[in-house]
Amino acid sequence: MNPNSVVHAAALWLEHEPVPADQTVDGDPHTGIAELDVFGGLQVGVWEMTPGVMRDVEAEELFVVLSGAATVEFDDDSPALTLGAGDVARLTKGARTVWTVTETLRKVYLT
């Protein structure tokens, strides 16, 4: 991003790719990503996942959900996260998760 500029993250076009087979749990989920900038040493970007279920190992991340609906379950004893538009969530580096997306989820992340 350029200084003093705007990106319309909710409408930004993202090229989607299928989730790798070893991460796919159910359905045919796809993800798209756009890395926007580095700010204060943090990567800032937009990420999206279509409906389906996938496993992931997380980075240290803070994100704001722009649209969609999902549940994130953890392999440890952490309570599941129920996500929807306007939610702000934090993930811990190394957390093993299962994302169940019921409505295409789009988020702005800092990592």
C-alpha cells in the first residue's frame, strides 16, 4: 500500500487455490490471499476461505472478520471460536486448528 491510501478489502479480488489435500477435512475449500503491506514489522493482508473444512497450523495473528461465518476448533483444550462479520480474533503461533467455514469467510489479518 502507498502512504495515505485506501484498499477496499471487502471487495478486493483474490485469486483462489484449492486447499492442499493433506489439509482438507471435508468439502472442496479454496483460499485466496493478498499481502497488502508491512506495518510496524507486521504483515497486513486479506485472506478468504470458501465453505469447507480444513486443518491448519497457525501463525501469531490478529484478524478482523469482514464477512462470512466459520468455527475454529483447537486440538488443545482452547474453546472453539465462532466467527462472523465484525469479530476480532487472535491466534497463537503453532496452534493446531480445524476451520469449518459455512459461508465464505474474509478477514484482514496482521501477523
